[in-house]
Amino acid sequence: MTVTHSAKRLDTPRRSLGRLILALAAIALTTRFAVLIVFWPVWIWHSGHIQDDWNKLAINWIQSGTFGFTATEPTVQRGPMFPLFEIPLYLIFGENYACWSICLLLFDGFTSVLLLLLGRRLWGTRAAFLAALFHAVYLPVIYYTALINQFTTVLPFVILWFYLISSWDLRMSRKPHYAALGLVGGVLILNKVVYLPVVIGSIAALLWSRRKEHDAWIALKHSALVLLIAGAVVAPWTYRNYVVTNGAFIPVQSLFWEAIWQKFIMLDLNAREGWNRPPGRTLEYFLARQRQLMESLGDDRTEHLRGPQRELYHERAFQQQVLEWLTQNPTAYARNIASNVWYFWVGAENSTKTLLMAAMQIPLLAAFLLGLFLATRYRKVYTLRLGLILILILWAEYSAVFGWGRYSLDTVPVLALIFGTGVDAWMSHNESRIATAA
């Protein structure tokens, strides 16, 4: 069945579509509030602390006009999009983080509906509904959303990006929305700098697929427009970073060598103390080793550095030590990469959390692989190729730096659509076979 045939199922009556949306919303909200209640006693935000201090960025931005972890020192270690989303939550609810968590869970429920509404335009209503159900019950997404985590606000833009670029790739739109694609690409990059290679790589893959077609030159010009608009979206933040660092070029955030350094340190901790350690021990060890590194440099200038200058100084120190380790033991980095390849999907702070993550992830990842197999078997995988490009680029980036199970959650909308499309193709094949036999 062709993409065009699949798209014809858009003729679903409005009332039937409304029922699907209501059913989906009921499942999504029930699952999310069940997780919220089951884990209610252990949410870290009860103590007023948010993982990675994302709340401090929003609060300081409002109270002092400083985008930083303190009211007086800006930072270049984070992008601005999630704090911008947190600002209304702070203005409405203050530091009542239970309300923040509930709002994010509701927002993520809307993401499931968005997946249905956009997905049906390219892959058909049934495929999109299956994909939306996949996302609606994806337990790691729900858990980390309730924890108040950045990726929650990334997912709708991943859906938009995948929909818009696939619509262009499959020629399913008479007027491809190049401006919208550029805007969404820019917002993705402002969320996380890891999306810079995703945007460029996806465009490059599309151009490569059209290199021998009659409109290759037109596609090249449109690609340049997309990248120009994405760059224009990111440029004001890059300029802000240039100003607060007194001249450093940082497109979005500076956190790179520290992440690679932390991976080396984490494996060292595993070797010293084992994997079954108490929560918080990993962070405690990171901070202790960081203090040890800075003291070993014997440079008292760090006491006078503030904000971005101190962060960049630390980043250079991490780079120096990582390069020394690579020179002394090149195979160590290869072991890091090998570890990150699977850590990206199920890894967490200790063995208990990793086993919990694996228990939640593996059944759903198996469903994705089944969908990928079925999509390949029934010749639908080409409609999903740019989604596979997105997954592979993110996987490769985090494998090279620091794989962590929650980082893979950005790929869930694409995993969902691959699952839905594959199962839908199998069901359509069986329906066609039965109709032919009758």
C-alpha cells in the first residue's frame, strides 16, 4: 500500500476522530496520574530540588533578569527553551512543584494528541493512533516528565520536525513549509545543541536522496532557506553568549568536555565501589573529583572568576584532562563509547535505577523493533527514513559523549510512529489478503 493510499484514510469521520482523541486522552491522562500517585512519596521535588536545577534558571531569570543558577552570575551551560516554558509555571504556582509536575504531565498528554493529529496526515489514522497509544503509555517518558525534566518540551518539536521534513521528503504537501521547518529546527537547537547535527544531517540526507532528480537544485535552495531561518532563530542566543563570555563563540551551550570527563569518572567509580551504590553517590563523587582536579591545577585565578568565565575555565580543564587520559590509554575511550551505546537506552545512576529503566524501556523498545521489522517487510520503512536518521544521529552523539537512558526519550515520537506504521502495514496486508480470499 502506498503512502498516498495510506493518507487517504484521513477521510475518518470527524465524530470518529473525536472519539479516538477522547479515548487517547483518557488513556494518556490515566496513565500519567497513576504514575504520579504511585511514586508520590519519592518525587525529589518535594524537597524543593529539581534535577539539574532547571527551576533556578527560570526563577532567577524572572527575579533578577539573569539566566543563571544564581541571581548574580549568568551561565552558558544550558539552552533557554525549557526555562521559558517554566516561567509561566513559576508566575502562576510559585515554587509549588507538584503543580509544575501536573502541568507538564498534561502537556505531555497533549503531545500524544499532537502525534495523532499530525501523524495521520502522512501515515494514516490507524498508524497514527497506534503511535499515539505507544507514546501515551511510554512509562519512562511519564516518569521523567513528572520529575520535571527538560525533554518534555522537546517532544512536540521533534514531532513537528519529523512531520514537516517527511512531508517534504515524501512530496506529500503541495507547498512544503520551509519557513516552519526552519523555525522548528531553530527551536530544537535552542532546546539542546545536540539537535544542530540532527537538523544539518537530516537536510543533508534529504538532499542526497534527491541528488539525481530534476528538482535537486531547487531542493538545495530550499535547504539553504531552512538552515538560514534556523540560524536566525539561534543567533540572538549565540550573541547573548558572546556578550556574557566576553567574546567566546558558543552557539547554545558550552557543556561538552565535562560530559566526556564525567563518563570516565563514572566508570572509575564503578570499578572502585561497584554499580550498586546509593542514590546521590554518583553526583557526590563527580563533585569531589572536580574539586580535586581544580586544586591540582594550582591556579588561584579561579577564585576570582565568575559565571561564564569560570565555566569556560572548567571546560578547558576537563578538556585537558580528557586529552591526557586519551594519550595515556586510547582504548579507555573506546570502552566508554561501547558502554554509552547501550547506556543511551537503559543506563542510569546505579544498578537499581538502571534495572528499573530497563524494565520500563525494553518491552517498548521490543515493540519498536517489531514495528521496524514489519515496516521493512511491507515496504513502508522508506516513509520513515528521516526519523531513523534522527535516531541514529542522537544515538551516535550521546555514544561519543555520555549515554544516559533519559537522553533516549527524545526519540520516543519517532519510535512510536515506526511502531504504528509497521503494525498498520501488517494489519492492512492481512485485511487485503482476507478480502482477496473472500
